[in-house]
Amino acid sequence: MQKIEWLEANLDFLMEYFNINNRRYLGNKYKLLDWIKLIVNEQCGDIESLFDVFSGTGSVASASTDKRLVVNDMMYSNYMAALCWFSSQKIDHSKLADIINFYNDFNALNETIYMSENFSNILLSGKTFSNKIN
């Protein structure tokens, strides 16, 4: 089976691991979602849009995907993650498979990296600090 066929055949299984709430962050509001939704419903009634002012990992916005979402965060990484999770653009499975395959096929054992240059003879007796991405 080709890699793209395997990816498409196992997409439901893989999506369990690519869950927005798997992103860990100290201020993540995932455990507060039921309470937040209760307060919003009580205080705001039937709303059509939600502005997640400090979206961070996007857990609050993810609980309101039936609404028009506006997400905001000062960290660029959170902005990029929000684009990925909440964009209306469809997933390009072929592109995703190519990216995964590129990193899985990359052999970093001969690469010189900061850790190898500065710590390989101190830690791990000269071994390189790289492993295959699984």
C-alpha cells in the first residue's frame, strides 16, 4: 500500500492524535469548557459569533465551531495553529503525507547540530543527538 493510501485509510485513527486539545499549555482552558459554554449560553443567549480574545491553544474556539469565530493571540505559533484548525481550507492529504514522509525518511545521523557540537563528548560519549521521527 502506498503511503498516501495508508494515510487516507487510517485518517480517523490519526485524527485522534491530531486533536486541538492535545496541545498542552499552562493556561489551556480545556477543562473549563463546559463551564464557559454554560456561562455564555446563560448570559448571551443564542449567539452567532464568538471572539476568543486570548485564544492560546484554541480550546475555547474549538468548542464553538458552529459559530463564526474570531481568534486572537499575540504568539505567532498560536496564530498559525488557529489558521490550521479553524480555516475553511480543506486538508491536502497528499501534501500532509509528503511532509510526514520527508521527516520520516530524513537521516539526521550525519548532521552536525548545536547539541552534537557542544555536548556530544560530555553527554552520551560522542553520540549524535538525533533520532528518526516516528
